Amino acid sequence: MPTIQIVTDSAANFATPHFLQQHPVTVVPNKISIAGRTYREGVDLSAEEALRLLAHQPFAPLVTSPSETEFAEVYNRLARTCDAIISIHPSREIFPSWVNAMKAARQVAGQCQIVVLDSQSICAGQGMLVKVAAKAIERESSLDDIVRAVRGAVERIYTVYYVESVNYLLQNKIMASSHAVLGLMLGIKPFLGIEHGRLQLIEKVKTRLQAVDRLVEFVVEFADIEDVVIVQHKSYISEQTRLVQDRLAVEFPAQFFPYTLYNPSLAALIGPDATGIVVLESEIEATDDDF
């Protein structure tokens, strides 16, 4: 069986404690610039500390993805001890990590096989794909089968976020200024989704209770869930998350709905005061009737 390593960047978020210690995953950190200081995400700055800092910053921080050189250094080091590398990154529509990783992979071509994948997601969605890859490595012997499993999961990840403040959305051009002004006048809060790898405004709600209703409705649309996580802006469970969990426990009595603090890379895009849900829908098994 070939030795396969996984590479990702710190835009990925993992709700499972100690996941990175239990699997062959290397995380290359983004750099986050806040109020004139630059930090390595997850190294110099935790998610909790970042969100605390951002709560007092009117301007969205700058996220710098790992460079081609940084990825090449990681690939070269891993290539000495493995047969192949699967490198999973946030949507190329959001950050340039995938582009930089592709260039780095060409530098290292010939030393070991490197497959660079666009998650078409970010944060928990990207982390779910890393988990899919890790599980596939444990059960599969073929690199092609592992890559096929991850690519198939890309199409089954769905994400929504409820955002309290439109400030960062305006600065990142995720929301038009005309929509923001109207929203402020009417007290309407944006609901975002990721479609074709892009963060997009999909609807609006007026109250937090309506936001809870919409988050629950989003999950109820899925008949079978492989993985799911609630992302929030607090290290302890928020009242909004608790309401969502209670409602979903009725709809899915056998399903666990964990929550996690989202990372600075996502906060730089949508702000430090959002709540969302990411779902990995189960793969539909083919039956004899399908042939």
C-alpha cells in the first residue's frame, strides 16, 4: 500500500478534537494581518483570540495564502518519505491557495505524485474534505480511488451562514452597498451560501429566531447526512446554536450536531459575528434499478 500524505492550509477547520494528531495531515498556515500586525493562523493566533481582536476592528483583516515557495518546501519535505500527496485547498474563487499549490506541485513533479484539489468551499467544508481523504487513505489502496472519493464529496458539501453585520461583506464585495443600505434601514440580516465556490447572498432574515428557522429548514432538506457541523463565533455554545441543536434533535434524533468556532480566514470574509451550518450529504448508493 502506498504511503500517502495530505496537505491543506489553515483555511480548513476541524470540529473533531485531535483530528490532526491522528491522521497524516500537514497544515500550511495562512497569514492574517490585523491592525498592522501579521500572524500565522493557528500558530501565532488562535481562532478565539482572532475573533476577539476582530470584534473591535472596523476593517476586514488581510488574509495571505501560503506562497508557491512555502508549498514547494512542504511538498519537497514530504516527498522524501511518501509516495503521493493529496493537497486540498479553499475555493480558488475565494483565496489563491489552490493556484499557488498547483505551481508548487509542478516544481516537485517527478519526486512523488501530487494531486491538488479545489474544495470549492472553505473552513468546515474544506475540513470535511480533508477528513474524507483521511478516511479513504485508511481503507483504499489506490491513489485514484482516494482522489475520486474526495472529488465526489466536493459536490455533496452545502453551506449557509447567517451574518449579523454587513461591514466585512461590503469590504469584501460579497454584498452590494445598495443591498446593505436597504438592509440597515429595514433591520434585515443577510444569509449567505457557497455556490460554485463563491460566497453569495442568497436571502435575508429580520430576526435571530427567523435565522434559526432558516438554518433548521436548510438541514431538513437532506434525507441522509454523512457529516455536519454548526460554525459559530464563540468558543462556548451560543444561544442561537443551542436553539438550532434542539430543533434538529427532533428532526434527526439519531444525528449528532456538533459546533465549532470558525477560523480567522472565514471571519476575515464574513465578520466575527456569524452562525452557519455545513453539511456533507451522504453518497447515494447505486441500485440495480439505476442500470
